[in-house]
Amino acid sequence: MPLSKVLAATALPFLLASCARCAFHSHHVQRRFLSSQITTVADKYQTNNDLELLVTRRHAFAAEGAEGEVDVASDALPVPLASRIKGVIFDMDGTITKHCIDFADMRLRIYSVADEYMGPECYSEECVLELYQKFPPEGQAVAKDVFNDIEEKAIKDMSFQDGLADLCRHLDERGLRRAVLTRNVARSVDAMHDLLLETEGLGPFYPVVSRDTTRWCEQRNEEVLVEAKPAPDGILHICSLWGCDPADVIMVGDSEADDMVAAHEAQCGGKVL
């Protein structure tokens, strides 16, 4: 069965409530989902529009957890009851859109910047966004040009995952919100929204949290960047704007290392596609 028909017929019910297995084929690719309902923590986040409170409670929850890193798989995350679902938060690259960013080229070019401005002995091969933060101002300027060049190429090649439009309509018809949480930049999300309206006649995701999104921090009395995935701050920020409990939303993405870790720390549902 084509992926678009499977998504339209089964993806949302699966994401919202199913504990059954659903396998499907798209061309030569088989994707398998497994959802397992588990008991959520007793001390859930309460509905509150104050993001500072949500972040504080998240850190308190983490402090009470087990020592060391937690092995987070999407089938170990809570799946909210369908009657409680308020919305779905989507990753963008590889989830809403097909992969079009040349990450291999990005890493190669950013590591070259690191070699020039830090020396190969001063860093290990790590996340390019984290490495960027360690660059001197001159190195950051060069790295920004690299990011802009690669992201501009990705915008030109952008296309949607099969069935995405049907899934969005399914959500919209049921009054369920849809948001975007991405490590990409706002202009790429704007391009995605333009393409969504132009090709499918669909409105934008709201809110959007990208790597250049800011929020007001009461403690510091200034605008600060929303910390990127795998930190849960983006999910908590979206929930604060929606005015809902993180336990009543689902994070959908293609990365257990980023999307599902963020979902786990925010204590919301999560699924890897």
C-alpha cells in the first residue's frame, strides 16, 4: 500500500492511541512503528503558561531520575489517550520534509573551519552546532556562511514526505494543533510554509521553534535563545504557548538521539518515523 494512503488511514490513530504494530512499505523502504503504553510519572506538569515554571519542574524531575544516561526509545515513551491529545509537535527535516540537507558536506566544511581557527587537536568530531559555539567570532562568521550556503541549497530542493498533507488535514479537521520544533533556521521553515500553502493549500504550523527562536526570560529580564534539541525547552515553550500539559502532546521525529530524548525529558509522548 502506498505510504500516503497508510499515513492518511492509520498514522494519526496510531500516533494518538494505538498500542498495536503497524508496518508498511514505501518503494524499497520498510518502516516499522511500535507503540507501548506505559505509566507516566505521577508528578506531571500542570497546565501553566509560565515557561520558567515548566523548565524549573523539568530540571527537578531530572534530578530525581536514575543516575547516568537514560536509554530512550520511542516505544518506551508514554502515548497520551486520544481524548486528551491537544496537538502534535513535528521535527522538520526528515519528518515533514524529505532529507535535503547535505550533512556530510556541512560536517566536512565546519571541521575545516575548526582546523583553521582552533587546531585539530582542540576539538573532537562533535555536533557542528555545538562546535560552532566554541569558535572565535571570526570562525563563527565563516561557519555562518557555510550554514547559509547549505541551507539555501536545501530550500531549493525541498519537498514533502509522502502523506504529509493528508496527515495535516487529518489533524486540522479534528481541531488538533500542529507545531514545528527544528534545529534548522526560521527562514527554512518559512520556505516550508510557503511551499505547503502553494502546493497543498494548507496553513502554517504554529508555533515554530527553530534554532534562532527566542523567548522572554523573566529571571534574566531579556530575550534568550530557546535551547535546541535534545534539550526539552522547545517542547515546553510550545506547550506554554498552547497552554497545555506536555503529557498531552506527541513529539514526532526521525531521531531518537534528539527528538525522543527531548520528548523523554519533557515527559510527553514521542514517536520515531
